[in-house]
Amino acid sequence: MGLRVGITGGIGAGKSIVCRLFQVLGIPVYDADQEAKNIMVEDEAVVASLKKAFGAQVYQASGELDRAYLAEMVFNDKAKLDELNSIVHPAVIHAGETWADAQEGAYSLKEAALLFESGSYKKLDFTIMVTADEAIRIQRVMERDKVTEQQVRARMEKQWPDSQKIALADALIINDGTQSLISQVMTLHERLLNYEK
């Protein structure tokens, strides 16, 4: 079992592209956000808890999660959002640990938007924060998701500010076009291959 490394970044920072570069180097990546989506439809205990907390209508007749309905319920209600997270996060963290246990090699990466907010970083050996200027991040998300600046800012407000996450991270990758992403990833890769727990 190798080193457990977490990677995160605010919306639009570009953590997914950074993860793809690590994958090119042969490093396995666990996508916690995708896994959360899977667990919310595949894990029977989670499904039951979500129905109890948000009503049976949170799932469509096909069994698919009604994401728009759920998002509307939690978006402006912190108590409901906290309840959602208390149901989903432990299951995702547990699945991530099981996955990490099965990995071979020097290290594996866990990609998660809420790595610090969820507290899951405490179970990792090393954390990486991907960052970029807010204006760049807003522009990227507006183009990617075809949304307005106000909609992007509303999403950003749900995440911790970069400064708070940078203070907890062991390493920083700057993804604003001023520095080579590949060289930053290669430097970190070498560091992690030789990292002593």
C-alpha cells in the first residue's frame, strides 16, 4: 500500500486536468465526486437514508436520482446541505479507503472538490491544492457549463476560499497559464516517489 495523496481545488481551478497528467505517469486516481454520484444510486443504505431525509421523490421511477430536485432543496438551505453531506461523505470516504488499500505502487491520488471541507484530508498522507486566479476560474466555468458569472460565484460561495485550503495543503500547483503544468506535476511526482511517511 503506497502513499495516500489527496488533490483538490476550487471550482474552475483545473484539478481534473492535473489528475489526467498524473494518470499519464501511471498514477491511479480515485474520483470522489464521481464516486459520490455512483453511491447515491447504487448504495442501498445511502439511497434509503436520502429517501428518508428528502422524500421518495428524490428518486425518479427509473431509480435515477433527481439531481435538479435535490440541488434545489439543498442549495439555499445549509441544514439540508449538511444533512446530505452527512449521509454521502462517510460512504464516499469509506469507498475511497477501500480503493486506496487495493492500489499498488508508490502512491495513489484521491481527487475531491471538498477534500478539506469534508474532513477526508485527515486520513491522507499528503495533499495537493490546485489554484488559479478567481477571474480565470470564473471564466473557465462560465465557458464550460454555459452559466452566468453570478451562478459561478454562487457555487464558489459554497466552497471554502482558496486561502483557507492553501493553508492546509502540503503542495500547491498553479494553473493559470504562467507556469508549466507538466513541470509542476513532474516535480511533485518525483517528490512523492521519494516521500518518507
